[in-house]
Amino acid sequence: MALLELRNVSRFFGKLAALTEVNLEIRENELVGLVGPNGSGKTTLFNVVSGFYRPSRGEIRYDGRRITGLRPDRISAMGLVRTFQSNILYKEATVLENLIRGYHLQARTNLWQAFFGARAYRREEMDIIRQAREALEYWGLTEVSHAPADQLPHGHQRILGLAMAMAADPKLLLLDEPVAGLSGEETREVMEHVRELAERGITIVLVEHHVKTVLSLCRRLVVLDYGRKIADGTPEEVTSRKEVIEAYLGTEEGSAP
């Protein structure tokens, strides 16, 4: 059974079709590259799957359940988590405070327990802080743990965004251009983390324009063009297809497979 399934999913903005009759299955433990020219519908697909947009037509199922039209917070709580092209952080909070807030998404105690300082709440708070500090070490952010997030270099902000996504304990992670704007060394560092997450059993769908990154990580590529799925297969199969070559005709070398 597919972990994620899109059945004839379309999304319209007025008369503009951003997605048209997309059928897609993502199986557990896959690391899939979602590629296509600019404006092909990749980010729209992520927005529809994660609940930020409601599909105009079609059905979305995750882990055997219908999630079409659910709110983003409910979808995230089910283990389907996404990152964004922009660095969405609590900018005035420190790096550590950002991670603590991320881990609070998994909190089980309620507001009344917090208000009265119940033992269960205090115990959970200590556990959240421990997990946040462990995440700082894993992602190489310990030295900047007390720096305001908005003062971090761009690369560190991207890494913090990934760390916060992982704080939500995802089963399926949608990564939207995680290495955009990073240096070569920063790109290698982030992609090594992505590879490690996949090896830990997290299913990942990756949108990325950096061709070498996609081809080095993904054994399966899905190609969108003008909101339609035009190819789905191994990198070798996909990059040799006429439709894919035509979709990228005229793009700058290296901007797409």
C-alpha cells in the first residue's frame, strides 16, 4: 500500500490550472525527486498535499486515511511534514528556543497542566529541552544555540528549518528546495543529512533545482510540466524521455535534469 496517494488531483486558481489530474503514489522508505521547470506545479503540489491549499478536484490519501481538505496542523500531527522555500522561523527567538517550540508540537500535556505546573508537564518540558539540545548537536548548531535565528547566516537558517521539521517527528517529509542559496560545502552538508534521514526510514519527497543533488540522492524521479505529470521512473528512464527533454528545452544548463 502506498504511504501517500494522489488520485486525479487538480488545483485551479480562477481559470489557471496549476495541477491537472495528477496521479501519484509514494511508497514507504522512498526518496523521490519531484522536478520540473519553474511554474510546473511542484510547490503547488506540496501545498495541496500538506493542506495549505484544498484540491479543486481529486482525492489525497496518507497512510491509508483520506486527508483531502484537512487543516495543515492536523496533517502535520499525522506525520506528514513539509519545509518551505523561505526560512520560516521564529526570527527573534534563539536557535534553541526555535527547536523547543518545534518539539512542543509533540507535547501531550494540556494548558491546565501547564498553568498549574503539574508533574507531567514539568517532566515533559525537561524531555523537550533534552531533545532540542540533542538536535542542536546532531545538526551542528550547538555553537549558535543562543543566537537569534534572524542573525544566522542563510545556510544555518536552512539547516535550522530542517531541524524544526524533524522536531515534528515526520514519517513523510516534503523538502522544498532545501539547498537553495547555499554554498557548495553547505549543500553537501545538508544533503548528507537528507541521506541519513532516508537511511533512518523517513520517506522523503525532494523538490530541488540542483541537478547533481537530485541525481545523486534519488532513485526515482517524478516530472511535472504545466501542472501535469509527464514522467515517473528511474533517473535514467526519465532523463531520456522526449517529453522531459522538450519540457526543459531552452533552460540553462544545470538548472534541471
